[in-house]
Amino acid sequence: MDTLIFATNNQHKVDEMRAVIPGNFNVLSLKEAGLNIDIPEPHDTLEANAGEKSGTIQRLTGKDCFSEDTGLEVEALNGEPGVKSARYASGDNRFADNTEKLLFNLENITNRKARFRTVLSLVLDKKEYLFEGICNGRIAKEKRGSNGFGYDPVFIPDGSESSFAEMDLPEKNKFSHRKKALVKLVEFLNKRNGKS
């Protein structure tokens, strides 16, 4: 079984990944890998932030790993909050404050088009590979649902009338940007291991 360290402390993200990744891969969170570390995201692109995290874990452990950075890009706000999605309202990653600021900034705007974009950075044998997943949708007028995390209560993916927070995990994964990126990563690993 291939073991990969997932460079995150966010258990919601770990759960989402494990719901998608096949059984021949063993995914360890930072905590499960014995790493008590919070890696900064100082860069102005998702690609660079994802690479920062996976590169840091590879240097610390010498093991294969992957990381992700995700941004919510709102058309009417010129792509904001984008790379600053987790720190949109303040520097301390408070999901509720971020969502409230987003709804406030869109209060009188009719164009609600938005997309989630995920970039996965996989480091194998000290070489980096990038995979992207995009989920198009729109921003609701108010919060709906109690599942998920982050902007899930206000994001409605194209093809659904429910917000991510109104969906259970299997339903969310039908649309998920993370799943789309992860499927590409898994296909790459399987091909590399001669399993495709």
C-alpha cells in the first residue's frame, strides 16, 4: 500500500480526500504522521501555496506527500477572495467571518457567479506534480445548511439547487473541486505504478 502524507491539519479536508481516494493508498494527516506543524501560505497563487506545504513536509520527512490550496473566486469581485479565501475577513481563518464579509460585499450585486478552484501539489521522489480541479457555481443570498466548512453554506454548484452545506459528503463529492483534482492525482499515481 502506498502511503502519502497529506499536508493539512483540517480534518474536513482529510475526510473529503479519504472518501475519494482508493483503498490501495494510505493517506496520513499531519497529526497522524506525528507532525505538529502549521505551514504558512504566504504566496499570491494557489500553486505556490500548495507547493510550499508539500515541499516543507517532504524536506522534514523525506517522504512522499501532497497538499492542496483552494480558493473561492467570485466573478463580480474580480476573483476575490481567491488565494486569500481562508483569511478574507481577518488573519485567523474564521470561516463565519469570511462568509459574512463575502455576503456583505455581494449585497447589491446580481451577478453571483463563482467557482471553487483547487490545486494539488504532489511531491514524489523530490519532484513536484500539480493537479487542478474546478467547480463552477454561484453564491446564495444567505447561508443554507450546516454540513461542510468554509464557504459551503453559501456556495451552490452548477447543476444543483442545494448549497454544499446542505449536502452530505457523497453528494458534495459529485461536484467537488477537490475530488476533480484528486481523481487526476490518483490516475497519475495508478499510471505511474502500472495499475491503469
